[in-house]
Amino acid sequence: MSANTIRAYRSDLLQFFEWYEAHGPERLRDVDLKLLARYLNHLTERQLAARSIARHLVSIKMFFRYLVLEEVLLESTVELLSSPKLWQYLPAILSPDMVDQLLVAPCAADRYPLRDRALLALLYATGCRASETTTLQLRDMQLKEGYCRCRGKGDKERIVSLNPIARNAIQAYLEHERCEMARPDQTDWLFVTRNGNALSRIMVWKLVKKYAARIGCSSTVSPHTLRHSFATHMLAGGAEIRALQEMLGHASISTTQIYTHVEHSRLKSVHQKYHPRG
């Protein structure tokens, strides 16, 4: 599993054990459904989203499954507990005009405007996740050919295209800022801090939120909003869903299909064009 997944599961288990010390029995073998239901109710009272609660439950299930595998327990009561029903939420997106405003939001008053502009342009041009942009290296970039190599979940590699805006922004950053932030023999990371270290995922989130707030966007805008916007705008332009699946690095087409529920303008234009009374 990825480092982010391991970190999330570890956090879930630490929270469970902190609660368990105050409310649980002395022995793990005495854990029953009533106790686990109380813990899920505790998570609900903390106003966690259904998806977060479901992940907490998965973490606990896997831990107890491990205890059974190691013969610490004879059976796992947690397996009998069902996950909360998950609603399918449609992702929020930015309009093309808002994306244009976001890409030019970094200005001379910012510390590293060229780096930030290149980062924003790449996020929207490729639909990459925040964590994927932080692992990009110089050798992954093929600016002349207009593509870069990206490593997604499960360390799977895929080729993502770069539009002219992203290519020019990255080129300007490499020529005028990165060369001062990190020497070529120091690091191979594409996006770096002032000390030449790789830009962290949290820093990517902070930068996106900073510039989104500057142009008046909602506080809920994140790097994933640009990924959703990329996918939705691609479908609006006529992209095939199978091609979009490959570009996003989705293992299953069902994950990509959510964008067909978001994008209505293309279906409306097709209906108007071909329906006899359109």
C-alpha cells in the first residue's frame, strides 16, 4: 500500500486504541458488537463523514483479521459489523473561466510565482493527484514532446500530456527559479522548496487553497478540485471515457463514470443536434 494509505490506517488505529483504553474491556477477545457500535457512534458524534467512518472500520477489521491470522484471537467479531451506507457525492469543479483566473493568480509579490504557476498549470493540464506531482522528477519531463511520466497509486506509471500553457509555465520555472532554488546535483525533484527539498503534498494543498482564495473561490477548493475539473472539461470537449480512465490512472472504469453524471452540456448538445425536435 502507498505511504499515505499506511499513514491513514495507522492514524485510525491510534484513535481507536485511545478510545478503547477509556471504554474497552481489559482483553481484546472480549470486544463485542455492542462496544464497536459505541465506537462508531463516537465517530459519528465527532461529525466524521460516512467515508471516513467506513475507512476507520476497515482499519479495525484488518487489525482484528491480523490477530486471528496470528492466532491471538480465535475469531473476529468485527467482521459482523457492516459499514455505513455511502452516498455518491458528485465532485465540485471550477468553470473554465475560474481555472484561467487561478492559473494567473501567482504574481510578482509572491515568493516563487513561476513555480506556483507551473504547479497549478500541471495539476489542471494532467489531472494528477497532489501526491503524484510531488514525486515528479526532472527526468520524467519531456517538454519538447509535450508529456511527462507520472507514478500513481500502487507505483503504476502512466504517460500524461502537457498542453502548451503547462509546458511554457514549467519551462519558465526551470529556467528562472528552480535553478536558484536547487542545483542540478542537489536533487532531481521537479517541484522544490527554497532549500531544494521536494515540495510536500501538504504544501501543494496550501498553495492551491492560497490562490483559490485570492480569486474568490470556495474554501473547499483543493488540488483534487483541479483533477475533477480536468476530467469534467475533457468529457465536455468530447473525450472518450476509456481514454479519460487511462489519463486519470483509474484501475476501474466505474471510478471514472462519476464524471458522466457531472458533465451535462455535451449530452445536451448531442440531443439538440440529433433529435428531430431538438
